[in-house]
Amino acid sequence: MNAPAAITSREQRHHRLHPPPHPSASWMVPVVLGILIGGWAIFIDHNQGSSIPAAFILGIVAAIVFGAVCYGIGTIQSKLLPELRAALYGGVFGCAIGFLYNISGASNYRSSGLGLGVGLAMAVAAFYVFHAHDD
């Protein structure tokens, strides 16, 4: 009889580590990240003394820009080398944290330094994850 081929433990492990993403993940993840960054920007800007409408406009713009950048990276990430993908993730995360720290009242130098440090840490962590799960 034609019995199905035995599935090796490596194939089972590979299937378990990389489940297929849900179709809505391509746009839902950037939307959620944009809402988080935008809400955080509204909170910080309003606590620094801005009016609610001005803080809301800043938050909406930050959410749209961050969500659009995340969506753009998500659409091309499968075509990129792991090193470049890690650098993009680190750069976007560092820019977001530096921006949020800057609107909290910190100087441009401190915001840039914090964004650079956090971005480098994110790039190293993403690089490790991409290469640790690489076949």
C-alpha cells in the first residue's frame, strides 16, 4: 500500500516554529503598533502642556507615519537578507523611541543618543532571532 511517508522530528519542529501567519496580520500588526505609538505620543504631548487638539493631531500623524512605515517593512521583509531586516527593525524602533523621548522634553542630543542605543539593541536582538531560527 501507499503509506504516507513518516514525518521526521525536524519537519514537525519546523512546522511548529513557523506557523503560517493569519492573512489579516499584514495590516493588523502595523495598525496596532501605530495606535500604540500615537496614543503614547498624545499622552506625552498633553502632559507636557499641549492642548488636547494639538496633542491629538500629533498623535494621529505619528500613528499614520509609524503604521505606514511598519506596513512597508512588512510587505518587503521576506525579500530582504536577515541583516538588512534586523537593521530596518532597529532603525524604526530607535526612531520611534527617540521621537517619543524628544516630545517628552528631552534635548535633541539625548533623544538621538537614546534612540541610537535602543535601535542598536533592537537590531542586535532581531539579528539574533533571525539567525537562531534560520534553517
